[in-house]
Amino acid sequence: LKLLQESLTIYRQQGNQRGEGETLTLLGDAYFVLNDHPKALEILQQALTLNRVTRNRQFEGRTLNVIGDLRNSLNQYPAALTLFEQALSLRRSVKDDRGEADSIASFGNVYERQGQYDRALERYQQALKIFRRVGDRWGEVLVLNFMGRVYRLQGRYD
């Protein structure tokens, strides 16, 4: 957090709104991971505004996805799905394959939390295909773990 805050200060001093928006996205994501949802949402809303003002569509998509993850964690499934749809559209428009796969996997997370395991697996498989195509091993591992979790929840151990 300290390093992100330091980066944010520098970008603000320089008047670099694009860097500020990107850093706010990362900072908001960090607060989300730390379970400080109100602070995360406040920062992510600022990030979204700056990413839109600077027409940084890649980070706008990323920010929407993180807000969707936050909404999903709060069981606000319709809001999460709407945010993921917006993020997916933006990520596709800028040909951000990794981001696209991330958003598709996020749909799977919502469906999994709702007990819609077949729909979750379908989305995870779509994401896995993209991660493999672009050589993103971390994304591949993450989605494989998601799929394993769903199979376990279904009692499918083979």
C-alpha cells in the first residue's frame, strides 16, 4: 500500500491522470484483497472516473472487473454480472486477451457462488482456453483450481 500511495502522489504531482487512474485501480484492488470494501469501492470509483476521462479502456475494464469481484463477494450477483459484462466488452474492444479471460472467469465465480456449477464450469473452460492460447500460466493455474473446486463441490473426484 505504501508504494502504491507513493506512486499515486508522484502521478498527482505530475498531473498524470492516466497514471493516477491506473494506480487507483491497483490501490482499490489491494484494499479489496484486504477486505476493506468501503475503502476499496471509494478508490475504485475514483479510478473508474479517471480511467474514463483519460480514455484508458484497458484499465476501465480492469476497474469494472474489480468492482464486480467486490460486488460478488458481497453476494450482489446481478450487479456483479452487469459489471463483468461491461468489463468484458471493454476488454474485448481493446483486444486484452488476458483481461477477457479474467472477466469470463469472474462470471464463473458468480455462477459457482450461486450453485450453478455447470454454468461456472462452462465459463471456466472458456477462460482456460484463452489463458492457454496466450501462454498465461498463472491464469491457467488459477482457473484450473477454480474448476477443481467446482468438481469437488459436485462430488466429482475422478
